[in-house]
Amino acid sequence: MRAFILTGPGTWTVEDVGPPRAAPGHVVVDIARVGVCGTDGELFSGEMEYLRDGLAAYPLRPGHEWCGTVSALGDGVDPSWLGRRTTGDTQIGCGRCHRCRTGRQHVCDQRHEIGLRRGFDGALAEQMAVPVTALLPLPDSVDDTAGAMVEPGGNALRAVRAADLSPGERLLVIGPGTIGLLAALFALAQGCEVHVLGATAASLEVAVAHGAHGAWTADTLPDLRWDAVIDASNAPGSPGLAAELVDAGRRIVLIGLSDTASCLDTRALVMKDVRAIGILSASPGLAGTIELYASGAVDPRGLVAATLTLDDVGPVLRGDRPADAGPGPKIHIDPSYDRSIDTRSTP
């Protein structure tokens, strides 16, 4: 099968590799769609923390936002999984520690992360092996585009739930990237007034197109009461800004990660009685995301700008964007499409 492989900082190859085998308790999934994530970009650049602390090493196969169809079963797997469309959890806990045994496998110290941590091959390939315990079935009403948006959606849904807002209350989302825009969509679906703060007017156009009540830059942000603030940016000053802006007695939710240490004066939390909540991983939000996509309450597909091929992954990670891409922030990959046997420019 064909697979995209990072061979070092800024270097890559697309190779024919041996297909995966389904070990006991595992399945093989034929991958239909994969999202390219900012974390993949950190692996590409060599700046990912896991590369520095030895939890990841080149060569590696990234890709953790995926969907596909189960094509092979290992021993002990329920036969009903064969042929089912699915997506899955990125976090694979050890299953033995206290965190795993209490439903917190996504923060297990010994966890594997698909396409990211401890050498677990990711989904930027035609097939991938994965434990059946990580799988979630996809209903027919969730197509492949939405299916590969379940993982980022789970992160965003968790952030919105952590914000603890009631219908009619006002949310400010800092950062109009994929997670920030998905958070805006989930909050809109529950009846909130949603505003998005970004660096440039151009970066906010997608938020407006998807129903945001306000889209602002730092220079235009109005003086309103913010019942919650979600920081989905990579700016080190955003957590401090969130604490400054949020109304007293409410919550800020931190899901963005900056390249350098963030600035947050805890006195701002104490003196305003503000609760700060950190979100790591989509795991507890995956099932809820599928339900909201399936019902039509949230449609993430407009955030996908283009669907490309494995041969395009390297240039995308390098920062290239197709000339005919839509305005959304997300690029998807169809691993089954091989440009070498078809001269079309897009699948």
C-alpha cells in the first residue's frame, strides 16, 4: 500500500510499504479521508514536543483525523465490525493504570497516539491497523468529509461543554482556525451568541459565513460582557487576554498551544473568581460529535477547503495551498487516490 512518511524535519516520501495486519483485538481500516492538522505541521517542522522528549522519532507516519471502512479483523473482534464505516480515538491508553481504569485513557502516561506518539503508524496511508476498542461507528448520515472532522470536532465540543454556557449567553472564541470555528458551530447549535476574534479580517470571513454573530480583530473588538472565552489560538498572550476579557465568576477554556510559554497572571483568575479549564484530546467528545453531525445540528463540511492526495501532503505541510482551495482552514487527503495512474489535478 502507499503511505506518506516523514523522514526528517522538512523531508518526506510517499512509498509502497507492507500492508498492516490485524493483531488480536485489532482491525485493519481502509482509510477514506484524513485531515491534515497543525500538529502534523509541528512534526514536519521538527518543532513537535514529542520529538524533543523522545516520544516520537523519524521516520514516522502521521495522520490522526480519519475515517474509513473496516476490512480485516484480528482474533477476538466481533465479526459485526467487518465492512462498517468508522472513525476512532487518537489516544490509546495502556488499559492498566489508574487513569485508564477511571475513563481517562487520553491522559495515560504510557499512551500511544495514532500518528503522533510512541511509533503508532497514522492514517496518511491507504490502510491502518487500530485497536477495536478505539473505534466508533459512523452512521450513513455522516459522510467521509464529516467523518474525518469528528476528531477535531471532539476537541471543540469538549471546549464548548467546558465553557458551561446557557442558550442566549455570549461566547468569545479566540482563534479562527479549525478548532475555533468548530467550537463556534457547536456553540451556535446550542443557542449561544458567538463572536470570534482573529488576527486579520480575512481570517474571520469563514466565521461570518458560518453564522458567527460577530467577527473581530484586536482593534475592533467591542466592549461587551463575555460569559465565556475559549482560547483556540497559538498566541502566547491569548490565555491572559481570555482571563482579562471574561466576566467575573465565569470560565475560560484553553485548548490552543503556543510555541513558547503562555502568559497568564493567576491573580486575574483569583480576583475575578474565574475558572480556567485545559482541554487535551477529543476522546470524551467523540460520541457527542458524531451525534450532532448525524442529526444535522452541526455541519463541519464547509470548513474543508480541498481534498487532495498523498502526493500533496508534503507541500501542504510546507505551507503550500492549492490555488483553487475554498476559504475553509482544513485540508483533507484521500489516500486511495493515486495521481500516478490518473492525470486529473484533484480527486
